[in-house]
Amino acid sequence: MVETTISVIKADIGSLAGHVIVPDFLIELARKSLKEGVEKKIINDFHVSNAGDDLELIMTHNKGEGNAEVHKLAWDTFIKGTELARKKKIYAAGQDILADTFSGNVKGMGPGSAEMTFEERKSEPIAVFMADKTEPGAYNLPLFKIFADPFNTAGLVIDPNLHDGFKFVIQDIMKDIPCFIEMKAPEEMYDILALLGSTGRYTIKKIYRNDGMIAASVSTDKLHAVAGKYVGKDDPVAIVRAHSGLPAMGEVLEAFTLPHLVSGWMRGSHTGPLLPVGLKDSRCTRFDGPPRVIALGFQVSDGMLVGPVDLFDDVAFDISRQRGMEMADYLRRHGPFQPHRLSDDQMEYTTLPKVLTRCENRFVTEELVPKGKAKKKESSVE
């Protein structure tokens, strides 16, 4: 049976009025470019979308993960979009384009990518999650809840196809050379949590059912690791399969009802709630945020995409959005103080170190007395 590959490749190549939203003319350019890719038989089908200021290319094909032709199609689309963005003078044109020439695939070149390959089941529902103003570790909590928390996913208890659990492939994204570990839930649940709780270092890369069925894939690309400095947040994407021996779509979405705290937001330097929003709200405004996640649902049929449905565009998530905005309002009151501003180790690749260097040479080893301060007069006793 022919295997189908889903490739979701994204990049911030420019946005309107700041870090807000991808303009329509870039969406249309991308659609035209990917249509040519279909005509050339590079890909089977596609859907173009956005998450805030990130252009999202969702593609199906039969060429496997990391395929040079598919990645080159995405890269060329981003390059053409960057040229038009610069011509139109829109903001941060080409922000995620960190290489001069294509080198086989987009990994290490700026854009982020999540891919998975599978044999299509009788029915193949998937959800594509696209986040803005945050980092890959933002998916750690919801994906753990989907595939390892029975309080979220009833199927882990009552469905014999899920009862044996899942394997988590976890990446240490702070290593210069990619490093991975495979851990099984529920057997190693506490060890999994020990890693995934450190969202800035350990992130989920893939999740498999314990019999080997692929269930989820996440982009783990770190922009600062490529550029050596802060050039924008990583804005990760994820692909999750649902139903027929995997968590139901309702269980997948349930994990996002908690607007949990993630790092990113303004200048990639602040903690904020991850809001589940529909495409109509896929624009970041307040303090360049708050961070948000969009979910598009598809059926995959013979390598083609049927859909999408805008999964978070539902009143069922209104209470989550309201709770998230109350959290955002509370955090904003902290201004430049932690925990709203990230800790020093997380600020290493932001612009803060340039400010702190101004103070470094002024520190001394003994307590200072302000210059010109009058000495205390001694009292006299007559």
C-alpha cells in the first residue's frame, strides 16, 4: 500500500502593521506556488493558511519525510514571498529566512517543519496545530494530556487499542547535535514528566502507539540556534492523528481547554497563556499576542486533503479564551518583573544581554556610598 506523507512547513516572511497577520497577497502567492507544485507532481494536494504572522504550508505527497523536492518547493515559496514582502515594505520581511541557498531540506535554514508518514486507515482524521508567539515546548503539556493522561483521554482507560499506551520521542533542543530519547507511557510516566516539564529544553518530536503506529509529530526548530541570536519566536506546528485506535478528536482538542502558560509573547521574552482561537482571531495584537494556537481538521483520502474545519472556532472554547485573557491581564500587571518576563537563562538569546553589558563593568566588590552624601554629625554631650 502506498504511504502518505503530511508535511507542514512554516515561516515568518513578513506581516502587516507589525507582527500581526500574514497579508492576503502572500497567501495568494503561496497558493499559486503550491498549485504549480501539484502540476509538476511534487505534491498531491495542499492547503495554505496562517497563524498570526506565520505562513503555513500544509502539503500531502508520497515522497517521505525530508524529501528535497518537497522542501525545495516550500523554500522557493518562502523566497518568492520574501521578495514580494520586501517590495511591499511589509514588516519583518524574510525574518525566518536565515540561509542564502537551499541545502536539501529546510531544517537549519529558519523555517519550521513537522512531518509524518503513514498507511491510510479506513478513515484518516488529522488535526494540524499552528502556534504563534511561542516555542516548541508549548505542545508538551497538551500532547502529554492527549496521549498519557486518562483524566483528559477516556480512551486510555476504556479503549483496548489505547490501553497499552504510547511511546514519546523527546528531543533535547539545546544540544548542538540533535539528541533524542524514547520513553514509554504509562511505564515511564514520571520520567517523561521530569523531562517535558522543562519546556525550554526538552520537547516532544514524535509520538507512537506502543505497537509502532505514528500518532503525532512536532516541529522542534529553534531559530536562535540557527541565527546565534534572537530573530523571532519559533512558532511551532504539530500534526496529530485521531480516532480508530488513537485518541478521538474531542479528546485531542480537550487538552487545549487549559490556556497554559508558555514562553514567547512580546519580543520572545515573556510568559503568557496559549489561547485556542479560530482563524478569524489568528492575529496577534495585545502586547504582540497573547500567544495563540489554531487547529485545522482534515480527512486524508488517497493522499488528498478533505476540509479543513476550523476546530477552535467554537463557543465551547469561549470560557478557555476568557480565562486566558484574565491570565494575560494579570501577568501584564507585572511589567518587566518575573515571572512575566522570562528568567535570565531564557533571555540569553533575546536583546536583553545587550542592555546588561552596559552595567557589567560598573559592579565592584564592596558596598558603595553615593558620592556627595554628607557624613552623619556626631552628637556632643555637654
